Amino acid sequence: MPVTDFGILADGTDGPHIGQDGTTTYKVRLFARTDVEMSGGAVLASPGMPIKFGQHADDQDAFCIGVSSKQDEDDATYWILDYDYSTNIKELAQAAFSNSGGLTGGGEEDPQHNDADPLDRRPVVKIRSKRLKKLRFADLDGRAIQNLAGVPYEAYTDEVSRTVIDVTRNVAGFDMDMVPLCEDGVNEIAWLGKAKRQIWCASLSADFEREKRLTYVKLHAELVIAKESDILNDNPANGGLADGYWAEWKLNAGYEELDLVTGLLKDIKIRGQRPARPVLLNLFGERLAVSQLGNPIFLGFRVKDDAPLHQLGLFD
């Protein structure tokens, strides 16, 4: 284990401080002891160490916007690490771009940040949009797509735009089991200024590289940011989207309904015939009353597992 011991130093740790704009800031100073001589980037990326953009231990609204490391002049295995935390989301976004070294043509690293040690290079961050295919059962105002008799039309496939963060980062080592664990998963804790389950890892790859006799891993992740329509919240009164999960939506409709007396399904008949399209149902699985046809029910189903995306080290 590269880092054998670490802890908080009272000298250099302070906060909270509340600014005139209401922003709360903290400073946390740690010491770290390693078993071998290593780079500052490797120390910061070691398992168990706080991560950049991670939450403050005592304030879930404050995220780490800056990290610095300093090696002891007389002891190469002793490090001082400083972490800055803020509740200001704009500062968090600016820190992400600063951490990336800026965006240059072709997505290459800024030459001035092309450090000799690959592990000291800043992550390359690109923000773009992505078109995703999604079934539409309702219009943009949440109204079911149905005719005036309350019979829903067939769902159609639409393309929706989502914000994507592409991140490429060099790390000292990588557990390959993290690829199937994290790919197609959503953040299990608040991360990058977003509540849990708001960031979907659409793809994740790890390539082994060798440079100047140093072997390291180049990670690349495609992170998709959720919109409100992607999230189902079973308890809207308790925390808003923070209590929700990434969901696929279906219109509560079908060709059968539940007989509440027998508990069995029975075919829906309209004038003795099977309907041409699915018929709206109520919360009990029965055919929706005519007076309620203007208030269809949508069902959300959890489709993304929680994953430890914050442990990938993409922004450390």
C-alpha cells in the first residue's frame, strides 16, 4: 500500500467560513506517510485519500475545489496535503476546467501542463452534448400522447439531448473489476456537485501505457448528466431529486385489467372486441374511468445500478 498512514493536521485546517454571498468554505490539511518514494500525484490518488470534487466530511453541500501537495525536504516519504472546499457550484465548475488544463484543439493536453511524470498531468476534460434515443409516452408538458377518447397512441422513439463530460486521466494503477462495476452505473454518492444517481457512466475504458520506463493506466470515461425527466422520485417531499433514481418511464396501459374480486387478469373488451391500442389503467390495474382519461398514470422503473464512480480517480 503506497500510503501507510495519514491524518488531519490542526495547523492549516480551519472553517467553516461563510462569505457575504453565503458561500461556505473550508480548508483541510493532512499529512501522509508512504512506504516508498513516489510522486505527489500518486500520493493523492492512493486508496483512502480524499478525492478532488468529493464532499466535505461534515458538510454534504461543500465539495473539494482544489488540492495541493508538498514533499518534506528532509524525508521523501512524508507529504503535506491541502484541500480547499466550497459550497459555490460556480467555483466547482471553474475548478473542473482549471483541473483539466483547459481545452485545446484536438482534445490534447495544454503543452504547458505536459509534465514529465505522466501521473502529474492534469485530466483532460471535454464537455459536449449527446443525443440519446428515448421512448415518448408524453409531451413536454407531461400530458399523455393520446386521442380525444383517451386512447394512447403507440409510443414513438425520440432523440433527446444530454450534457456529457468526457474525462481522460492517468492513474498509477487500476482494478480492472471496476470497469464492469462502474460502466452503465450511476454515482452512488453526491459527486461533482450533483446529487447521487444524477451522473451516468455511459462508457469506461482503461488502457495500459508505458512512458519513460513508467507503466501507468490511462482511464477514459463518458459521464452523462441527468435531466429531471430522467429521474423518478418516490418521495418528492423529501429532498427532491436527491432521493430519486435514474428511471425509464412507461404509460400505465394495457390490453388486460385486474379483476379486484378474483385477483385475476381479464381481457379488456370494447363492444366485445379487443381494443386496437392499449387502454389506460388506474392505480389498481383496472380500466381508467372516463372522467379520469385526462389524467393518465406514468410508471417509472429503476434501470441503472449505483456504482462507486467517485473511486475511479478521474478528478483526483
